[in-house]
Amino acid sequence: MRRRALLLAIGAALLALPLMSRAQAPAKLVRVGIVSGQPRTEPLWTAFDQRLRELGYREGENLTIEYLDAHGETRLIREAMQELVRRKVDIIVASGNEIVLRSALAATTTLPIVMVAIDYDPVERGYVKTLAHPGGNITGLFFQQVELAAKRLELLHQAFPDLHGATVFWDAASADQWHALERAGAALNLRLVGVEMREQPYDYEQALSAAPTAARGVLVQMTSSIFFRDRAHIADFELRHRIPAIFAFREFTAAGGLMSYGPSITGMYRRAGEYVARIAGGAKPSELPVEQPTTFELVINLKTAKALGIDLPPTLLARADEVIE
């Protein structure tokens, strides 16, 4: 069962203006610098690359991508951004945690920056003036994770009507998500026990043991670059401990998690590719509105539900945009 939707956006009309076709591949070489906490082979970067190819940019011909994997470590992220500037890239893509964008700005105030802000609010933090008119050298995409916290708890309540508490794994990058979830939990009379993950690699076994036994029946997983990278491990952990969990992105559910609710992250990175193409074609970041996803997908892994011995309500299954069987 599948009803996948594309991103809609504040700046969709502007970005939808005609772009170059394969037959009109630009001759000028464009150097794009990326610092990420994810491997280069992740589906989100595959989607980014594919969209650039569709728009006429091909590595080895008119495109060079300088890709530095900083493994989510603050010191490495800062050093990697400085290295990109030394390599004289034309455009920087700052994706994921706030520290990535902050490090990009510390390294340059002039190079165009395309952000994919997953775990923070770039307007609230002062990185852009407004979504419609970002100003400066930054534009891109912004996913308001914190606003979906209450919705995910509502879905958990629908899946488990007798739910009274849950464990929440969070880290420094997802602190805002955790605090929003705390407020939502209090409104729903749910006891949420947060366990902060600090040292890499994260020890999920130890984290679970730190939670009270009464809260270990359900897991609410926050999102950060490290959690995303660990998603297969987290899904395996969920199955081994027979703990149903809810996540932000389909990729967690595809890896074996029970269910997720959020936007298409691969769709967001395809759009990031379009921003890069627009800027490479001469557009200024200050003139490209920051885009937000407005379409979200509920994905349920029925195979995992059966493995956990869970019978999900038919009404919840009927609401799902995708059911993995």
C-alpha cells in the first residue's frame, strides 16, 4: 500500500522555473562541497546526485563533489568545513545538525550555502531572516521536527490505547525534539523517560537499562545524524528486545523499525540538488526562499509488527501511506 507524495514548499513556484535539460548541460565546472555525518552511499545522497544528473550536472564532466564524512563529531565537522574552503569549492551543502551550518558560517560568510536543516530552526536561531526572504548567503530546506512530536505521540496512542509511558532516546543534536516531546507527553498524560546518548558509539543496551522498567515497553526515537546512521542497529535492537518504536523517517522503518511519521528525506535531498543547480546557474541564495515539507507519510512495517506479536488497529493501517509486508 503506497501513496508517496512529493514535497510542497513556500518557494516551489520559484524553484519550479525551467532548469537545464540533459541536452543543455552547462559547460562551466561547478565544485560542490559537502560535509555530512552519513556515508556517501546513503539513499539521500543518491537522490541528491540523481537530481543533479537530471539537471545536466555530471561528476567528471562539469561537476566535482568534494565530500567529507565527519561522522557527526563536532571537531571533525569544523575542520572539514575549513578544508572545503581551502579546496575552493563554489557551493557548500550543510545538511543535518545545526553544528554543520554553524561550522560552514565560521568557515565562510561569502560562499553560497544550501542547508538541509533537520534538527533546528534556522529562523529562530538567526541563520536566515525569514523563510521567504532568507538574505545573506544561506538558503535551502527546513524540516520542523519539533512540530511533529505531538503527532507521533498521537499515533502511538492510536496503536497502543493503554499506553501510559515510553522511553525516549535523544542526543545533543535532538535536544529540541526531546523538549517538544516532553511538552506533548505532559498534555497527553504520558510519562516519557528521556535517556541522553553522549559518547560515540552509542550504547543502546546501556541506555535502555537506564530507563525505569515501566517505561521500557515503547520507544520513541529522536532523529540526528548519528541516530540515522545507526538506524539498522536501532531496528535490530527494537526486535531483540521486543520493543515497538516510532521514528521520523521511512528509512528507519525500512530498516526494520515498526513505524515512522515524517516527510520524505530523499525528496528533501532531491530538492537540495535543485537549489545547487539554481545557484550554479547564477541565482543568489538570498533570492531563493527556504522550503519546508508540508506533506508527511505514515509508514508501517507489518513484518516487524508480526515479529513483535502486535496486532495494530485496522484504522491505523488504513491511514498508512505505505505498509511494508
